[in-house]
Amino acid sequence: MTTGVIVAKRIAQISDDNREFVLAAVIIAKSDPRFFTGTVRSASNGSSDRTSLVARGVLTLTLRDSEKDTINCTIWAKADVITHYDNSFDVGDVVDVQKPQVSSAVSCRSEQYSPNVSSLYWLTINEQVPSSQIVHHEGKQLLELKLLLKVPSVRPEETIPLADIVASGTSCRGETFNVLVVVRAVRPSKEIRITRTNQMKSFREVVVMDQSHTGVVMKFWSESLIKKINAWVPLTTVLLIADVRIDFNEYYKTVGLTMDRKTIITQDPNVPQLQSLLRHAKNIPMQDVDIVCSLSSGTVDPATISTVMTVQQILDRTEGDLVSEVDQFTALCYAVITRLDLDGSSRIVSQRCVHCRTLLRSQEQACSKLDCTGHNTPALEQFFDLSVDLTDHTGTLQGCRMIGATAETVLQCDVKTFLGKTDTQKTELKWMYLLDRCAVRLVVKRRSAVRFQNLFSIVACALADPTEVEAKLKVY
């Protein structure tokens, strides 16, 4: 029986016999609105009813009013009303839900597509009930409810390391997990055309990291979140993400994360692990490694490389510190050599220690490592160390390293023979390969986790038939 008196309720007090009440809560998640054509029945002057098609929509808000209590609220209305709600309310807003309908969450068909909540009930705002609405809260609970934005929807102990997700490969594709991460890089918003609807949709990619892994890309589709990402600060903003979906990114050829309808993101959560994660992010050590020698160590078998990538795909995957020093990747790239300075001032030959293979700088005559035999008894060897540019129809990879045996195979001579050539012979050798079409096998490796530089090493290079290369470029 309706009394006409509106009482204030907490989420924990809601039951299926509640009717006239108002709930004050903060929005912790919001879905993108979905629109469809609905049938509305209206009375006519005759004995029968008439039906008409009306654009309608649905929008779901996830609400919290205490550290423990959360609930979902779905709004059903005409398209213009849903658009109004979508533009008026966002994550972080404190609202009053007035006279909602209450139903059991178990019987709600939308439960499997919405965030997991603590309440056993579901709220619905329907335009058929004029007094049922959501408005901005202006009461004394405003500040108290705002503080709940820092309360995560899952405990930090329920998160898993990014390294475990990456190690799972495609076996966990489509599953959801909880992660605690720090933003490492933010990429600009992009647009793609959805084949099913032929409409353009925006998305944004953010590279996230934790103490187990230095970079996994996460894709965001939510329009409201795409705008909020502008305020995220690399190596400073921490995110506790509940129910993030695991996906395999075909473009980057690697495991990634993506938003799901069930996903809830808590920014800078009040958890003890936050400070240790920030310290780790801001104190990533500089790698004091011999880059050239490590790349020419022969740890990659060129015959096992089957992934084909364009230059742009390689560049995109190495932007924003997507991969770490240990997370190198390999690719087959069909391109042309557009820079090969065999007769100029560029470095062509380098020296390294025979014993430990450490690279020696030009002025050094012995190994710089004190514990190496070559420090007191120098034993050096020369090797090709060429910098070349590779270009395809999507862009240019600058400064690719062609090192050691790979360069000898391409130039069809060893270092001693090359150094014995005249300048004219070196020029002739250069033009034998410059602008020739080739199939290049690359191993891409992170040079510095702090400076965000990349180093592209050519582990195999073979001249290919121009027709074959052109055909590959059209496909990829």
C-alpha cells in the first residue's frame, strides 16, 4: 500500500517490498547507453489500440553508499531521456535515486552483463512512473559519499599479476580478472568503423604496468572514460580494475586487456599496496647492458619467426613502453632498405671482447669488465655493426641494427674483406642493396625502460622477389 511518504534508505536496507524511498549514493561505474526501436501501444478512438515505433534506450549505473554496499540501477526510457541522463551523470557524481522499482537481482536478465555488486536486489528507473527519477544529491552526505570513490570493489589480494596474464597467452582469452596497475603511458584517442553498424566508434589505449610486468596495453571503449583518461598521469595514476577482460590484440600480436560491461575501475584506491607500486614505477633501474652484443647473441632462431607485421604495427607496439627488456618480440617485415651507409662516416665495424663479448668503445683497447680475462690480456674481434633504415608502405624503421653474421650474409663478405675494399668498391656494394626489396626478420627489444627508446635488430635479411614483396604489402 502506498503511503505517499518518501523515506531515505541505505542499500543494505533495500528489500523487494520497498516502494516509496530515496537512495543517496555515488556512481562508481556507468555503462555506455544502448538504443533500440521499441513498440509503444497507445489508445485510439475506436475499440482497438494502435502501436507505434519509438526510439528507446537503456543505461546502467553502479552505485555505492558504504564501503561494503553496492547496487546496480538501470534506466529505461525514450532515447532523448537516456541521452539526457548520459550527459548529466558520470562516475564520481553523487545522486538521489527517487522511487525506483525494486526487483531480485537473481531474476534480472541484465545481471550477467553488469558489474558484480553486493546487493541481492536491482533498481530500475522507468519513465512510466513519472515520479521515478535520478537527480544530483545536494544534501549533507555529499562529501562522505565522495570519499567512497577511493574504496575498491575488490580486495587487493584478489588481483593477479600482469605477468601471469601475459604468460597465459590465448588460453585465458575472454575471461575476466582483477588487476592492480599503474598507468605507464596514455595514447591518443582513435576511431574505427564498426562493421555491424557501419558507425564510427572511438577507443583509447593505455599502457599499464605492475611489479611483475612493465607494459600491457588496455583498450577503453567507454565514451566517458575516454575523456577522463586525459587526467591520468603516467607513473603516478594507480588503477584497481575489477573484472577486466583478457583479449588477444591482433594488431600488436600480443595479449592485452579491454573494458567489459562488468568492469569497475577505482582510481588511486585506498590500499596499502599503492605506495609500493608507485615506488616501483618511479624507480625502474637503468639497464647497464651491452645492447648491441645482447641483440647479436643469436638467441632467436630466424626460422621460427612466422608473424608478419608492417612497419607501423611494429612502431605502434613499441610506443609507450608496451614491451619490456625481457618481453622482446619478433616479426617478419617486408620492406626496402632506404639507408645503408657503407661508404660514408657512419659506424660500420665495432669491436668486442672475445671472452665475454662486451662491446668496446672506440678509444678502448681492452675489456672494461674488471673480472674478465680480457681486461688484463686483451683479445678483441671485429664485427659488422651497421645502422640501416627499412621502409614499407606504412612508414620507416630508423636505425635498425644489422649485426655480425647477418650483415656478412647480406654483404656476402666478412669484415676483413670489407675493410680491404676501396671507397669505390664500397659504394658499388651499397647500391647493390639500397632500395632493393627484401624480407627482413626482426627482433624488437626495449633499449631503456626509463627513456622509452627502442632498438630494432635484424636477425636475418634476404632479398626477395619484387612481385612477392608487393603482394605481401597488399595483404599486410
